[in-house]
Amino acid sequence: MIGRLNHVAIAVNDLDKATALYRDTLGAQVSAPIEQPAHGVTVVFIELPNTKIELLAPLGAGSPIAKFLEKNPDGGMHHVCYEVDDILIARDRLKAQGARVLGDGEPKIGAHGKPVLFLHPKDFSGTLVELEQV
Ligand code: CO
């Protein structure tokens, strides 16, 4: 059912430092920071030959990554995003197997302008999973 790994998201407190790490130490192509107020994050996209890394830093009060960064002040892997052809079919299949979909269970428009859903980390080996319809 799942297809390509669309991205791995890494939450950080210091976006400039993490961007420099990827650009200068690891030699990757990095974007300028993009504020996404609707998602409560500022994002830097890192294009790798086979996938993307997204650096997420909190933006504004009540950012959805604030709690994660309280527990992980040095930053850490926040979620993985897998591509699916049809997000509603994927959701219904997962729910039928007992997986919990976060929020109200309806897809939202994600950081790339496409429908996304998040699955409970406790149901997926301790990893927050994002599904994106491509
Ligand atoms: Co994501």
C-alpha cells in the first residue's frame, strides 16, 4: 500500500544551526526557511537524490512540535512520510486494522499542498507516520 518515502522530518530548536549542518558539513542542497503559520512551523527543505529531509522549527505559540522539542531539546527525528495513491482508501484500511488516525481522521492539506494524515506512533513501532497522497 505505501509507496515511496516522501520525506523524513527532523524537529530542531535552532534552525540556522541545523541548516548549516546539512549545507556545510553534509554538503546537501538546502532551501531558504519557509514559514508555514497554518502548521505552526518554519521548514527548510533538503533535497536528496532519493528523498527529502525537512527541518522543522517551532513557529508561534502552540506549535505542534513544541512538546516534542521539550522532550528532545537537541532535536530529533519527528516523523516519516510515506506516499499513498489514495489517502481515504489507505485510512480506511488502516482503521479497519485497528490503527489510530490522529485528529478528526480527515485528511488536511500538508506542507506540500497535498492531503495528509498522521498515524499514532504507538501503533507504528514508536514512530509518527505521515501519509501523503501524491
Ligand atoms: Co511531514
